[in-house]
Amino acid sequence: MVFLALAALGLTSQDPQTVRGVYLVMEHAAWLTLVPLAFASLVTGLVMSLGTAWGVFQHYWVVFKLVITSFATVVLVIYMQTFRQMAAAASDPALGLHAVRNPSPLVHAILALGILLVATVLAIYKPQGRNAVRSPQAAAPNVSGLTELSRT
């Protein structure tokens, strides 16, 4: 939400110092907050799925959350180069504001919020439906049922 607000401020402000400051702040804030939190989300998601009955590959929604979290983390790491370029442009006083302003952070912030919303909805509602992959316990025959049948 903060990056969405910063991106909107960078596109709409008429104050040159504010516009330049927004793009300078975004690069550092992304390295200090977004990147570590993205990796933390990925790691904690894996740890939690391994440590619960939901499993990593047991349910479609867990796999989908893992895929979208991994995708978002990779896109963010790749996008950090764009943040670096925007900060370099913002720090160059010879460039006019038209060369500094960039709608890309606004688009990426909106898309990232959409991904977070989908992941949150999946985590809360946990849609039913299991994957075709079965656990070893589920694949094992019901031996106790067979012995009960043989006694009768």
C-alpha cells in the first residue's frame, strides 16, 4: 500500500523535490523491506505447509499460493534493477521531471496487491480439492479392514 501511495505521489506531484525523493526512497525501501519480506513469505509458507496437515503438494490452493509467491518474489528481484535506474534518474538534476516520472511502480504495486489479495483469500477460505498426488499413508491398503473381513 505504501509503494502504491509513493508511486501515485511520484506521478502526480508538481514539486520536483518530492518527485525525485519518491524514486530515491523507493529503491532503498524496496531493498530494506520488500525483498526481505518476499523471501520471508516464501520461506515461512514452505515451513508452515511442511509442518501442517495441509502439506506442500496435497491441495491445489497450497500449490497455487507457492507458485504465485515464488513468481512475485522472482519478479521483484528482477524489478530491483528498474528501481536502481529510476533512482539514478531521480538523482540526476540535469533530467527534467518528465524523464524522472515512471508509471511502472504504480502498475507493479497494483499487480502485487492483487497477488497478495488472492493469496490471502486462499489462505482464509482454503478451497477444497486435493491434488492427484497421494501421501504414502493414503496409498497404503487398509490392512485392518482386511483382517476384520477375514475373521467373519
